Amino acid sequence: MRFTSQTSSDGIYEQLFALGEIPGVLWTPDGAAGNRPLILMGHGGGQHKKAPGVIARARRFVVECGFAVVAVDVPGHGDRPKDEEYNRIATENQARVEAGEDLAPLIAGFQALVARQTVPEWRAVLDAVQELPHVGAGPVGYWGVSLGCGLGVPFVAAESRVRAAVLGLGGALVSAEAAARITVPVEFLMQWDDERVPRAQSLALFDALASAEKTLHANPGEHGEIPAFELDSTLRFFTRHLG
Amino acid sequence: MRFTSQTSSDGIYEQLFALGEIPGVLWTPDGAAGNRPLILMGHGGGQHKKAPGVIARARRFVVECGFAVVAVDVPGHGDRPKDEEYNRIATENQARVEAGEDLAPLIAGFQALVARQTVPEWRAVLDAVQELPHVGAGPVGYWGVSLGCGLGVPFVAAESRVRAAVLGLGGALVSAEAAARITVPVEFLMQWDDERVPRAQSLALFDALASAEKTLHANPGEHGEIPAFELDSTLRFFTRHLG
């Protein structure tokens, strides 16, 4: 793990790093020492580790909860090189949608492919970050919607350090099998008028989760329109399960 | 409006009253003076105005939010006389269920019948309670699930003083038409494994609400098993919209 920059502002210490080929960012409270809960955040498709939505959520986790937050670029996103295979598939999918095929199964297949790479990457990131003295081996949470759900479901299913997860904007096509192996508490965000994920697919993914405690929060609006008050709920959810 | 008893404990002032034939209870903060938000709470089937769940919620609304809370007995419940027509219908419904008919449409029809009586009763209760100097004409919220949803949906649709409502454990069969006239913010509680309300009916009732802000909270478990953390969410919901 190689740190490439450190900055501090508004009570938040930001460290950019590279773990092998994986570029990442770690946020912790200024002057933090000792173990603390760690949230791994997955970004959306076409976004990156420092997308505005990632930063906005990370700031609140750090400042209001004292958590550490880590985010890394998904292959083909942010500071990572274009991935020729992923690009080729994306182009083919685009052509198939234009020829009239359903979008949802194509997204699902693509996310399942990428997850085979990101699950081990993210586990390695947890290993490295939890070695740091200002993070340590505290409880881990996962936050990710849309692509961050498609990649997050197999990650949460595989990684026993994750004690609670916020997921959503994803459907059962991509990950029902992995969802059935998730048993930690989940807050699942669904947009009732999601133009990308069919309503029945969202409900089926929520249904597939094996967690004894899981809550579906559905709000009106399209894929990108999660209301601001859901972040308040997310903070309370992680505080309840990791704090 | 005739008060029949006043008591005070743990910071809560409780007044039992009768408004014509309607027995009710009003809870306010000890020593309250001046206008404040008012929550009308509808109780569940077979319950009454002072059922444990009603009291537990009312206490928190009063103590933590400074609200007034009013609850009255539904006809045939609590301190009200048995209603012969309702009893006859309930007995007939029981026989039809035993003969193999679906329960949900029978519940729905019965609740629609009772609502024709309770909507004007509850409006009269609001009129009377808002005349009191320690309640006044502040914003009104409604809380009711199960029977309290079946009766609450037509009430909230009809009563423009209601600015926000928590509803749930009810289906579209009973009240989709009235739900389509509700435009205030709604938090809608659904039990994912509800043995009384079919899942599709719950989702259809949430879908039918015309509110621009509405949130579905679905949790695992049967009809009576709403998790305790939902009350925390309800307090924040009413504080956001009435506070």
C-alpha cells in the first residue's frame, strides 16, 4: 500500500493510495488514533472513488460517526486504465439494447463479470486498510447502490468482516444467488419509478436477502433520485450496527 | 366535549373525554400551553384507544416531540357498546372464511363500512380538541396501521388539516380510491411476511398514494411484528413535517 497524497480539511484527513494497481482514497477523522468502524463505499457506473455522492456520504460518516471510509476505483473507472474486454462488452450491450433487447439482463451479466475481479480486490483493500493504526480491525460496513449494489452483493456475501450493508438500485437478475448468502442487517434502497431496474426485480432482490433484519426503503422517483433524508437513515443504520 | 378524568405521570398529562358517544383520550406534555402539533392515532382491530401500542407511541410523541396525541375508540371497540350490525357482519365473514373465501376482501369491505362512520367522528374530534388552549390549531398528523390504515386512508384523504401520515399493514382492496386522493407525505409500513395482507395488495396501496413524498418501509415478519426501530423513524418523520 503506497500513499500518494495526504490532505486535511474540515476535520477530515484524506489519504490517496495505490494498492497494487488499485487507486483508492481513505478518509478518517483528523487526528484519529486506534480502531474504528470502517465503511467501504462502492461507486456507481461511470463514476469513481471521489464522485460527489461518495464524498458527501463519506464526510458525514467521518464527521458525525467517527468512522473511517475507504473507496476505490472500479476497473475501467476513475484513475484506472480503460479495460478493453469491459469496453467491448459495453459496446456490444449498447448495440443489443438499440436492437430492442432488455437492458436489465445485460447490466446484470456485466456486473457479475466485473464482480469476479472486484470482490478479491476489495477484500485486499480491507486487509491493507485495517492494518493502519488509525483504522484497525473494527467492524466493517458496506455502502453501494446501482453498480455498487451489483458488485456489493457478492462482496458482502463473501466477506465475513462486513457486519451491515446499505444496498439498492439493483435487481435480482444480477445477484439473487449471492443475496441468499447474505445474513447481516441490510438497508435496501429502491426507487419506485426506477427506469433502469424493473420494480419486480428490485423487490425480488430484497426478497432474496437471507438477513433476519432487512428493511426496504422505497421512494418515488427515478434511478438517480434517492431523497436526501435517506442519508440520515443510513447514518443511524450504521451507527446502530457498527457503533 | 366532556372530560371524565385527568391524571399526570412521567411528564404526561392524560385526559379521558367523551365527545357525544365517542370515548377518547388526550395526552399532552405536563403544563403545556399554546398551539402544538396534534397526532390522531387510530388503533388496530380488536384493540382500543389505550392499547399498549397506542400508549407506547403516544408517550414518545408527547415526551420527545412535545406533541399532543388523541385517540378514540372505534365503534364496537373499547368502551363503546357492541354494534349489532358490525357483529353480524363479522360473524358472517368468519363463516365465509371457514367456507374457504379469501380473508382480505372481506376485511376490506368491513373497514370501508366502518370508515363511513369514523371519518366524520374523527373530524369532529379534531374540531373539539383543537379548541383546547393547550392544543390549538397546529399542524395535524395521523398514525394508524391495520384497521387504523383501513380507516385512516379515507380519513387522511378527506381531512385537509392532516399534513403527514404514517399508514401501513393495509392493502389496496380497501382503499385504493381514497389513497389516490392523498397528497401529503406518507411513511408506509409493510410487513414482508404479512399473513393477513397479501404482499401485492400492500405494494398496490403504497403505489396508489398520490403523495409526491412517500416512503415504503418493508421489514421481514408477520402482521404484528413491526420492528421497534420503525418508531424512531416515525418520530423523525413527524418532526420533519409537523415540527
